[in-house]
Amino acid sequence: MNWIDDTEDRYDDLEFGESVGMGERPALLVIDLINAFTDPSSNLGADVDDVLEQTERLLEAFREHNLPRYFTTVAFEDSYGDAGMFVEKVPALKELRLGTDRVEVDERIEPIADERVILKKYASAFFGTDLQSELTTNRVDTLVLVGVTTSGCVRATAVDSLQHGYRTIVPADAVGDRAEGPHRANLFDIDAKYGDVVLTDTVLEEITTSSEE
């Protein structure tokens, strides 16, 4: 028995990992699928083509059903005075300068029409942003989180999503990381404590079914 199987049994015994399900008004939050993170040659990047493909499918469905969509990016001023200790801990973040191509959303899933790109400075999409106001205005009760990285900004946003009272859904095939270990471990932890880890197909089925009711 591997460590994940063993840990799952342990958590099940302690009543962790119940399903919260999808609410009545889901929104899609595309986290940091910007050029610096989708370019494997970047110090910040990785091969996340599969994540982009699944994200594109979800974007098409959310657009078709006129459900809210949001994107995030991370970008800092030239002085990095707005980066705090984050840039000290992760010097590679210096690549993320305001106004450069590196902080633009990957053109394969670029925003259209009135889809907003929320600028953040740290891991969570909620911290220091107006995301909460947007979600309240649009009567959102569920957040579907996609993007990168599973162990960083996706996890931080999942925790804050729960803490702000949202049902939180993370399609495992629509999020990615730089290494498999952190990716799998954080998906396990999100599913145990903060939200439902499912597959993209499950989310698409839920959206289609809800629209037909």
C-alpha cells in the first residue's frame, strides 16, 4: 500500500473529505496561466499544455452558459516594492514585471469581451484584490479553480475560497505544478479539507445538467 492509499484510509476514518458539490451559481477562476508560467523555458514555467487544454474546454462551457469567468495574473512594479518578502523568498518572481509580455494571459486561453484579469501580488486570488466584491455582485456561490500552481496559488485560493464561504471545486486535470509530488499532495489536501477535487468532465456535466433544469 502506498502512502496516499494509507493516508486516504486514515482520513476517511476521521471523517475528512466530504463532498460539498456544485451550487446554483458557479464561476470559473483561471489562476495565473500567464506566459511566464506556461513557458517551460522560464524559471517559473512548466509544461502545462494539458492544463491549458482542459481550461479551454471549461472556458467554452462557462461562456456558452453565460456564467462568470475571471482570470488572475501576478505582476510587480520595477522597484519590486510591492513584492514584499515574496520576491526575497522566490527571486524568480522578478520576471513578473508590470507591462511586460510575461504577465499576459497565454493567448491560447486569452480573455474575451468583459472577462476581467485580476492583478494580484501574492498567492491567493483574494488577498489584496477586489475578487470578493466581484463574486458578491455576480451572486456567485461556487468557485471552480483552474490554473497553476497546485501547491501555490491554486491551494492558497482554495483555502481562502472556503474561508469566504464558497463551495470550492478543483478539476485535477485542469491544474498543474512544476513537479508531480507537490501536485498530488496538494490535490489530496484540498480534497480532504477545502473543496472537491474532481475531473473537468464532471464539472462540464454539472453545468450542462443545471442549465437543462
